[in-house]
Amino acid sequence: MTRPSIIALALVMALTVAGCGYLPDSDEGIPLSSNTSNTQSVQEPEPAAETELPRELWGEHVRESIPWLDLVMTSGNSPEQHVRAVRMGSKWGITFGELTVTVNTDHAGVLQHRQEAFDDATLYLDNERNVIALLFSSDNRPDSISVQRWPAEYVRGTQDTGDLHERGEPVNIIGDSIHVSDDGQSYVYEVIATWAYSYVHYAFRTISR
């Protein structure tokens, strides 16, 4: 074959490869646009993140997300008791994107409630040694927990409680539980749990049998 014939054949092969729209030596085999002269593929832009919850429902969602506190008491050979503490005042916030929505709920002090407010949040002591487990519905454990108690007779159901609130007795927490001895008296307890910049107050009552 003559030299001009070899050159002509090479040109025909080059044009054929260019027209097929693929790189012959590409490991990926990525198709190229027939009118482009480079070998970079064009990537589709990723879809923008959608807000899962409409803005007008953010406040309601925050309120519904305030954790509950469930109590499980074991005492000797007696059956376990399960009650849910009264959820009182709170400051709870959730971040949506770059915006944090916070809901504040005011509440009366523990001693300003009526006794019947604790009817569904009462544990009955019938043993010298009782262990009450504190179980929060939040996925994250509180950063701090504090507990104090008052004799149940201090619960007046009025705004005027004098200096009774100052007579609260701190209660030690062991792990996620408190240990309560039955001394023949009834008490009302306040639990304050905090998460970062959020907090919730809870209350429950114990009655000696």
C-alpha cells in the first residue's frame, strides 16, 4: 500500500471513531456529546434538600417533642409500679436548618398545684427500700438531672406558699434512679432535667401505705 493510501485510511478511521461519540481508551465508557471537544462528563446537579415539615408546623412539632418522664418503681418482692410524671414548665428548642425554634411553657410551682394534680403520678411505698428508675422519652439522655422533694402536705393549691418551697430536700441520684425509704410520710418530688439549652420540670408523688 502506498504512503498516500495509508494516510487516507488513517483519516477515515479517525473520523469514524470521532463520530461514534465514545472515547476508545476510556475505562468508564462515558458517552460524550457529539459537539464537544473535551473528554469531561457533564454531571446532573443534586436536587435541593426539601424541608420535611412546613414552617407553620414547626412550633407544634417542638411542643410535641418535649420529652416525657416515665417512672418505674421496684420494692422488694412487690410488683413493679409504672406511672408517668406530670410534665410542668419547660423551655424546649429544635433546630430546623440554621434556625432554632424554642417553645417556653410557664408553670406554677410544685407546691402551688392541687393534690389531685398528682393522682395519676403517684407511687405507693410498701417497703423500707424502694428504687425509682427515671426513664426519659428523649433519644438523648439529659445533660444533668436534679431532684428535690417536700412533704406532700406542703402542696397547697394556692399561689401563697410562703417559705415552704425553700424547705425542699435534695435527693441523691444514682445512675438514672433514686432510692426512697418509706418513713411513713408522703412526699411530692420535682425533677429538673436539662439538655444543652433546653430544660423540663416534672413532678410526682409518693404515698406511704
